Amino acid sequence: MDILNLFKGKSVFITGHTGFKGAWLAFWLSELGANVTGYALEAEYENSLFDALGLSNKVNHIIGDIRDLNAVQTAMNKAEPDFVFHLAAQALLRRSYDDPLLTFSTNVMGAASVLEAVRNCPSVRSLVYITSDKCYFNKEWPWGYREDDELGGPDPYSGSKACAELVFQSYYLSYFQHRAAFGCGSTRAGNVIGGGDRSIDRIVPDIIRAAENGEAITLRSPDATRPWQHVMDPLYGYMVLAAQLYNNPQAINGEGWNFGPSSDSIRTVLDITKGLTMLWDNIEIKINRPKDAPHEANLLHLSIDKARSRLGWNPRYDFDLAVQETGAWYKHAMDGDDIVNLTRAQIDRFMSHA
Ligand SMILES: NC(=O)c1ccc[n+]([C@@H]2O[C@H](COP(=O)([O-])OP(=O)(O)OC[C@H]3O[C@@H](n4cnc5c(N)ncnc54)[C@H](O)[C@@H]3O)[C@@H](O)[C@H]2O)c1
């Protein structure tokens, strides 16, 4: 039996469902028959995936700030969730340089509020807490970071995600370790790509905006290497983890999990730009390396041996397939195709891809 059948009829609480990954996850879980409650700020961008998927009609849609404990607690207790997925965050590296306090308050105290709400919500049996691969202190090693490597970060975003990991660890050791019929895990994934991301300062949406407007695309760090993966791969990992925490919490409670691509998907910003721009005619690629650009790590990738061996999870899409599905999604969306059917078909294809 497919492990995802477990979600049918269950109550699931997702923070950050108006964002890129959260909208995919909320849609996917509602397709699986879960009763989804989403808690987040308003969708930030025009043509958001949240709107395109009609999620306000598919999930119990709550606008609220995760830093407001009373509001999170009230929403969570009302939903009586079996599962909680925490994705809400200030997720943009460059914005973290402009507004470090917003980043720390959201990603650290906001995350702490969600943990506190879970602590006081007895229905929750499984919590998946999303941080980032940037939580690891980046030593520019050529090998992958493992779950017990040192935490830390040179920029406010990375630092906030390292702090979020420490907050998780404290809650686990203080409150969740011995809670009956309950399991939790923190997850670290890398740069995800896929249809519907509209964020600023992320490479795929930047390329799509250039394609939509017939403009050139300018790359600041063409040689930076990233572990690109299709958004469905880590989301599938989060759901597999959630299900295993629900079914057998003691075996894996309180641990960290990396969900990255296999090592052949570690490619440069220029590679992904070339892969995506091939789908449109005549998009010019310009390189502009600013001298005073804020620090961005050159190399960071994850070891995924633990999730492979202990959860039986494996990335399904290689780099080419991830880029192909991402480009196809935007191309069909630009042609006016039905986004719900398009996204549903992509999920079906992913699930039938061994
Ligand atoms: N997209 C990536 O490549 C990537 C890579 C690694 C980790 N992550 C992590 O995955 C998670 C989801 O990322 P995403 O790409 O979907 O981000 P996103 O920016 O698209 O969405 C962020 C979501 O968080 C919500 N949010 C922000 N501040 C909030 C607040 N104060 N109160 C309530 N909600 C708030 C937003 O409303 C939105 O729903 C984040 O934790 C992010 O750090 C993302």
C-alpha cells in the first residue's frame, strides 16, 4: 500500500501554504484526501501558485502571523491536526541582508511559536519542521553535509535557520522526547525548482519573468553550484517522514533529515539557466558579477544517505527531468492551460516514476 494513503481523511495543519513549497504541499495533500488547514500571510506575489491552484477553496485558509502565538494556537487547536508541517519563513537570502530582524523574528521566534502551539495541541501525532540546507556551517567542502555536522551561517538567513534547528532540538529534548504517540523531525533541503514559484531573487522565477517580458536574464553568480531538485522530491520526503513518524514514532523521533538530490544534480546557475531558456526563443543571458555583492556560498550540498537507508526515500528526478518538468509547467501556464490539471498531472507523473 502506498504510504501516502495514510493522509486520507486526516487533519493536516501547514504553515506557509501561500508560499511556493507550501502551496504544492497543500494541493498534494488535499488531492490525497486530507483535510488541510493552512496558516500563513497573504500570498505575496501576483499570479501566485496559491491563487492559480484555487487553494482558498480547497483548504481551510487562515491568514495569520506565526509570531502571534495566540492566533497560531487558536487556529491549530480548532483544526485538531494529526499532522503539522511547518514551512512558513522569511525564505529569501537577499531579503535577510536587508531585513535581518524580520528574518530572525520570523524564522526563530515564529518557529518557536509553532513548536509551542504543537506542545499545547494534544491531537498532533506527527510534526515535520522545515529548515534549510543553509543551517549547516558552510565550510565550502566538496562533499555533502551530514545531519550531525556543525550548524551556523554567515548571513542572517542561514543563521536564522541554524537557530531554528537549535530551537527544535530544545523543544524535542524538553517536551517532545517522551510525549506519547508523537514523533517529530527537522528537515533540510536545498534549492528547489518547479512550477509556480514567483519569488524575487530566485533564479527560476527570474528566468520566467525575463521570458514573459522578452528581456535578457542577468546572472550575478553564474558559476555558483547548487544542489537543484524538483520541489516534489523533498515534499515527498516530508510526507514519507511524517507518515513514518505517525506510524512508528519511537524509531526516529527528534532527528534531522537531509532531502537533497543525487550528486549528478549539482550544477551551476549557468547550467540551469541554459536548460530553462532553451524552451523559449532568443532569451539573452548576461553575466554581471557585482563587486560589492553580499556573500553567497559557492558550494553546499547534502549527503542523503540517512534518508535513503532509514526512510527508504530516494530522489526520483535527476537534474534534466527536474528542469524539464519546471520549464513545461511555466510554458503550459503561459499558454493558458489549466493549472490544476497541469499540476495534478505532474504529481501523477512523479508518483509513477520509479
Ligand atoms: N524554496 C527553496 O529553494 C528552499 C530551499 C531550502 C529551504 N526552504 C525552506 O522551505 C520553506 C518554504 O519555502 P518557500 O520557498 O515555499 O518560501 P516562500 O517564500 O515561497 O513562502 C514562505 C511562506 O511563509 C509565509 N510566512 C512568511 N512569514 C510569515 C509569518 N510571519 N507568519 C506566517 N506566515 C509567514 C508566507 O506567507 C509564505 O506562505 C521555508 O522554511 C524555506 O526557508 C526553501
